Amino acid sequence: LTFGTSAKFLAGDARDLNNIENNSIDLICAHPPYADIVQYTHNNEGDLSNFGVENFLVEIEKTARESYRVLKPDCRCVILIGDMRKNKNVIPLGFQTIERFLNSGFELEELIIKRQHNCKTTGFWYTNSIKYNFLLLAHEYLAVFKKKEAKRITDKIINSELSVKPSKNIIDETNRLESTTVWIFDEKDWLNKTLYNLIKRYSSVNKYVLFNHNAEGVQNTDLVIDLSGNNISPLIHYAKKALSPGGILAIVCEDIRREDGLITPVTVNIERLLRADKEFNIKEIVVVSVENGDRANDNGSLDITHKYILIYKKAD
């Protein structure tokens, strides 16, 4: 689609844009199907909504490479993508799709959380969320990629301890247990409410450990919580020893704005590392939206006001 005195519409396959020249497009906006969660056509081999997750990711990387080819330098590709759920466990389709675009040469400029309206649940879904221990998917990812010709800065997990610490009054029974993947908390008490939800959901007898706080010598615990997203290899090693079979590893982390204005997707990197360890399976991805906090001065970038919780279950 070209805007101007005339509009031109082309129908084709996003994996093969052979009718579009290199470095010729100003902006790409895409909302791909979420693998085969909803099938849009039948008997159509080229429809990505007919592909299972693994094959979908192979095909979406072809789309990413073609998008990179036709996009002008310093211009943007924007995609809206979400996660899936199977057998009460999340499939992190959003992060894995973002990873494919990064593999194709793009840099991540913004990662915006699109949260569903009316996220608070009551009645049937609230009860079943607790009874069957799963969260209702209530967010999607709006990823803004930029094509940069300069040499890429290697993504790495940056040491950045969270600036707040939990208070002693974590278990406050007046708190409400959250039932969706979006938890909206005030800046002054988001951490305590986050910990409350993790402990109440995943530690039936309060056998939990805060990694690097009270982690020494603990074994057969229900829940290990990491509050920094750093030192992932030592964390995995510790969790394997400390957690009982079926125990939960919860990692609280956030993405980092770099000096060049782009984003190091810390959470995507962590998910990739844990995915390679077959002893842990991802159960949930939670977005914690922190309200009423300080905001940075306008520097042309969006403030990062959310954090993630990656929740993994140790193999039984």
C-alpha cells in the first residue's frame, strides 16, 4: 500500500515480496495469525494460520527477512502478536516471533503492551483460574522494529537490580488474587502485591525462597523467586537443586533502554535460555503494569512502565 495521489493494493505472500524492490518501503504494519489458534482458510497451503507453532515460526522468519529486505534503512516494521495456551500452559508465541525478527537483522525500538480492557475477572473465570491454576491471557505485544545499517549491538542481559525491595508484610490477606496475565499495581506497593500473588498461587505451605536473599541451603521448596533477571545460569542451577518436582521458578525482570535509544529485550533473552533447558517448562508470562510512578523527560522514546514475570514449572 502506497499513500499519495493514488493508492496501490497488491495481494501476495509476505514470505516472498519479489514484486517489491529492496529498500523501498517506509513502514510495515502487520498482524499475523497466532499460528493455528484460529484458522482463517482451509485447503490453503500458504495460509500461516494453518501451521502449528514450530512450522509457523519457520515461516514467520521468512516474512521477517523479506520485510527487512524491502524496508528502507532507519524505517520501521511494526507487528502485533500474542501468546497461546495449551493444556493450561502458555506458549510464548509473542517472544518467539520477536526473536525471529531480531534474528533477521532488526533492532527493537519499542515493545508496547496492548492490554485487554476489563481485565479484572469475576465469577466463573475467576473461580476456574484459581481452581485449575492458570491465568487468562489479557495482553498482546506491539513490537516496533527498526532497520539499522550500523553494526548491531550484541544483546546481553544487563545487571540491573530492581530498585525496590519487598517489605516484611508480603502475605496480606486483604489483597485480591489476580486471575489474568496483566497485573495492575501502584508504584508504591507493586512488588509486595506481586510476591503475594506468586506465593499464594504457587506455594501452598509458604515454602518459598527469594533467590539471593534467603536462598542458602534450601531444598524441596515449592517456589523460587528471582527479583533481578540477572545471573540466569546460577539461578537455573540453584532452582534445579532447591525445587521439588513440579515446583515453580518465577523470574521478575524488565527490558532495558540502551544509550542508543533502542531496547535490549532482556525478557526475550531469558525465555530463550530457559527454553533450551528441558527441565523447566514455561507456564505463564505475566505483565505487571506499574501505575503512578515517575516518568522520564520526553526524549523521543516511550517510558518502560511494565515488568514481566516468567513462570516456569520444574519437570515432575
